[in-house]
Amino acid sequence: MNNILYVGEHSKTYDVHWHTHQHWELVYCTGGEGAFKFENGATMSYRAGDVVAIPPRILHANSSADGFTNIHMRMDSPAFHSKESFRVSDDSDGHFRFAFSQARYYYQADMTKSELVLEALGDLISSYIMVGLSNSGYSDPVEQIRYAIMNGYTQPDFALDATIRALPFHYDYLRKLFKKEVGVTPLEYMTGLRMKKAESMLSSSISRDYSVAEIAELCGYGDPLYFSRVFNKHFGCSPSAFAKRCREENRPQEGRESRPSEGTESRR
């Protein structure tokens, strides 16, 4: 189960002609965007960060006006149960991309026992897909907004409002739809991702090497004062105070060596 049979990689490509495989094909788009076409007339669009899974013996083709790059693999007896092609998106931490890249590396590497790593990666990728499928019940416009946020939230010049207004729906309708499906507004969703990244950076050793202003920029904030206000609202303290507290909590305890009790002569 979840056996990886083949892993390949496409450099910039525009068309892949009609073909089938005897096993499941999993395609992770590493760059660009395009669409799969199927023999029944259906199409499935994709973009960077998407995984498209195609069942055995399904005739399909792949095309892109501007070109795409991908890592593709064939898998035997995957644990996810489906008779139809489907698409699932990577998360903000890029777990799919890392797993597919590792699979490509170990498939091509001339290493003893590399098949053991491929077995583990097959299980991991299949598990990621099942988790992704269980959390992918969003409408297409909401999924587009989520995708844009996950790919742009670390950039200070990312324009969330412009991204939403570029979609062919009323702005207020999209905002309400997003909150209905996700539970928070698009801005709250983006802020949550930024604060999660800030918390991770400030609680690690990286906080010693970067200033608060530099960490703010890496988390998507061009204004460090605004970053500090948002952080304070979420965590109840300033970024510098949070980092200091984490360093103190992680500092090795000193002065805890056993000492002879009073009135007892230490032995040498």
C-alpha cells in the first residue's frame, strides 16, 4: 500500500499529450498553472502548490499557456479511496512540496536502502492527501482567497483587498462567504498566519539574530510598530518581551548541582 513506483520532474513544459497509467498518478505543481483535460470532457485547473491525483487507466492530457513545472509520481494502492480525479492544495508550511521533493531525491539517489525512505514517504504523502481532502470543503472563490493568502502573507506588499476585488464577485459577498466557510474574515485569517509565524520565530533561537523590525518584515509587516501592536493584541506582550521570556524559559538551569548539607564535610 502507498508504494511509490516512479518519480519524475518536468522543467518548464506547455503540453503533455493524451496518455494513461496503470497506477495512480500524483502531480505536484511547483510553478505556473494550467489545466488537465479528461476523456469525458471534464477539466481540472491547477496552480503552484496544488496536487492533482488521477486514478489508473484514466485518459488525460495537461496543458498550460505560460508553462508549468511539476514533480509527478506513480503510486500503487494508495490509502485514499476515490474513483475520481481530485485536487488538493498544499498548506502554508509546504508539507506536500517537501515530501514530493524528498521522494524525487530518494528515487533518483543511488543509495543503499533508499527504498525504505520511499516507503515512509509514500505513507506520508498519502496521509497528507487524506488530511487535505477532509479539510478541502471550501467553495472555489473561498479556496482561491485562501490560496492567495497562504502564498502571499509573508510579503509586506501583499494586497489582500486587491486580491479579493479581482475576483468576479462583490467584495462584501466574498468577505461574508469566507467568514461563513472558514470561521474568520480574510484579514483575520491572514493575521492568524502571520502571528503563528511570528510566534514561531520569536520563540526560537532565530530571535537572537534578527531585530523585531526584521522579524516583522519576514512575517509580512512593513511597519514594525504596527506589527508590535498586532502582536501585543494577540499575545498580551510586546514581541521583544515575548522573545526574552522564551529565552529565559529555555535557558539551562544553573546552580542545581548537589552540594553537601550544612555541617557535613564534602568528600574528596
